[in-house]
Amino acid sequence: MKRGFAFKAWIYFLCVSFLLLVNGFHPLIAQAKEIDRPLGEMVSKGDVKFESKKTVWKMVELSQFPIFSGVRIKTEKGASLITLEGNRQIEVGENSLLSFDRNDQMHLTQGTVRFRLPATAGLSFKVGDLTVIQSKSLQASQNPSAASPKDEPTVGSISVHSNGAVTVRSLQGSLSVLNQERVVLASLSSQDTVTLPSVTVKSPPKVMVAQAGDPVSPGAETEQWEFLGLTTWWWVGIITAVVVTAVVVAVAAGGGGGGGGGGAAAPAPVCF
């Protein structure tokens, strides 16, 4: 009796463990599918390449090339049209280099892209230290018909110049340009254009110089010699005082000597 009860309990335990194990696999399978899932597809013409592995570039031969996160795309004498989920479209011009960090962020290194983004599916563009995003707020206008409707797509372009400057243009809708601290550098409404210099696009690295001891004021010596806890100027003063004292003593000793046995008085000093 006890043996039969133990056997049934063991069977129930195995069944419950199996169910829990199967249920635990579902999130892992879903996550794996999400990792292997392409972000979109690309249709290209001309010389367009992708980075198959580090510094190894291959020609895009498929008519509908899948776009995955982290894969870099390079257009030389060619162009391409990328379509992402949510009907987001990006036209890539010649001599451009880009990649997608994730589903909602694209990294542009060089070249020009033109984009059309619906209001329901956004996309941010990383260019150096800058980020270009869609502006959600509407621009104030005296004419109600001039205000952009909420369902209006955002159309614009971003160009990286050879000198490192970046030009952002809004053809329709509003765009914002942010720096690394998420501070708005420029706000663009429809038909607005802004060009940011290379020093703004890529901030120079901050060099930290370590300095031991107390800071030295401008014009002061950067290094002072010390001996027995006294600085150079203290020793100069001491040596000068010793030399002056020695000279005075020598002069006094020379003036008081020379007394002969005749006891003649010393001649009085003559002042000139």
C-alpha cells in the first residue's frame, strides 16, 4: 500500500516537473526567435556591401536583403532602400556607411540618408555624439490648418559632410537634435535646415592631467628645491645673511688691528 502511494506520488512529481520545465522553455524560445529575427529588409542597386565579419565586406546579391542588428551596410557606387517594421522607410545614398544598433535606432557614420517615418513608429538616428529624433510636440501657429496633424509622417534627411559637419533637414514634421547629455541643440519644423560643425558632432576627449601637491599659481615656479624643509628662497636669504655678516666682521677686524707698541693713536678716518 505504501509502496503504491509512493509510486503514484513519484509519477505526479515527474508530471508537474515536466510541465514546469516546458513552460520555462517558452520565454527562452521566444527570446531566441527575437534575436534571430531580422529588423527589416533592403532593396539595393549598384555596389552595396555588408560586413559579414570584422573588416570583411561582401557584395549584397539578394534582391531583398535582410537587415539584422549590428550588421554594417556600405554603399559605394550604389543606393538602397531599407524598409523596417511599421512601414518605416530609409533611402541610403552613395558612399554611405550605417548600421542598426537596435530596432528603433540607426547609426550613421558617413553619407546621406532620407527617411519617412510614420507617427506610430519612431526611429532615432545616431551621428557621432548627436541624436536626431522626431519631435512629439506641435509647433504653435496662428493658422490651425498649418499645424501638423498627429498622424502625419515625418520626412527628412541627414547628411554627414567630408569635414565632419552634419546637416539635418526636415521636409515634413518636426525634428530635434540632441547631444550626449540629451540637451536639445536644435528644433526643426517643416522646411527647416540646420548644419552643425564637426566640433559639435564629435566632442574632443577630455584629457585629465594629474598633479601632485598644491596647485601652482600662474607665473610661479612649477618645481621648487627643498632641503631640511626649507625652500630655495629661504636658503638664499640665509646664505646672503651669513655672507653679509662675515664681511662686516672682516671689515671690523681689519679696522681694529695694527695697534703698535708705540701706542700712537690711529689716524682718524677721512670721509670723502
